[in-house]
Amino acid sequence: MNPTSQWILIGACVLTLFLAVYVVWWQPKRLDERLSESLKAFAKAVELRFPNHSGLTEEVEELSLSVGSRLGFSPRHLRNLRMATYLRDIGLCATPYRLVNDRSDKAWTASDKAVYDRHPEVGSAMLQLIPSLTGLAEIVRTHHESSGRFDRPPTVNDVLPATTAYAWIAKHDGEQAALFHLGANVGQLYHPAVVQAIGSQVSSRS
């Protein structure tokens, strides 16, 4: 093989490797970043419609990712957790504005609570219609539910119920009330390992 052909071959190999990196790593990473930015903007739009939810997504995201990292979740699971955080309240689009904004949840009737409690199910159904987001549907559906399975290591589905509850109570009643609620319901509504990780993360902020 003459030197010119050899350099052409080397150049072709380098170009092939560059294209492989672009297609396999860089391009998906950029697309994922853009998707994340879009979903975060959507979450902000939901908060603007429901002012008493203002700031919750940022708190739930930060706390959930910190808890997931403490529990040793993989990058893929942390990604799903982050995306589900942005989409968890998508079902509120079907909830009457006045129900959430004009009255405290403490003043809701049983009928009011039933309407609000449907938003995870509605959100999950919406995500199931989008092929690229179907993997998040179950996480969104259960973000206010207890799995009831505390005899195994925690999963992504165990994190959002606890971090969502903490963020909501801390916003409206204070941090100590939120920690008390988690502690009072550990092993019943919330996975013990998740509650412990939340406590450690909150303490580390002080």
C-alpha cells in the first residue's frame, strides 16, 4: 500500500470513528438535552397555571436526583427520574383551575379530592400515547402512590411519592412538618431507604 492510500485509509477510519461517536453518543446526548429542556419548560408552564405549585418542580427534581444518586441509581434511571419529575403533573391540565388555586386542599370535599387524585392517571394515559415517553408513564401514574413493597431495594417508582410529598408539605407547612410526615409514614407509604436518603440530603443542606 503506497503512502497516499495509507493516509486515505487512516483518514477514512478517523472519519468513521468520528461519525460513530456523533451518531451513538453526541447526537443522542444533544437530543436528550433538548428533550429535557422542553419538558422542563412544560413543567414551568403547569406551575404558571397553578401558582400554588410554583417552585415545586425544581425542588422535586433536585431532591429526587440527589436521593437517586445516594441510592446508587444508574445514569439511565436518573434520567428517567428527572424526566418523570418534569412530567409528573401533566395530568393537571385536565384539573379545574379553581379547584387547585381558589381553595386550600384542606378545604376540599371528597369529590374535589377525587377529581385532583385522578391527575396521575390522566397524565400516565397521555404519556402512553407518545412512544418516546411511554417508559415514564408508570412512574408518573404512581408519583402519589405507595408501592407497598418495602422488602426489596428501592426503585425509581419509590422515589417520587416521597420527594413529591416532602416538597409539597415543606412549601406549605415547613420543612419540619414535611420530615415529620415522612417519618410517621415510613414503611407504610414510603420506602425506608428513600426516607433515610431524603433526611440525609436535607441535613446536608444545613
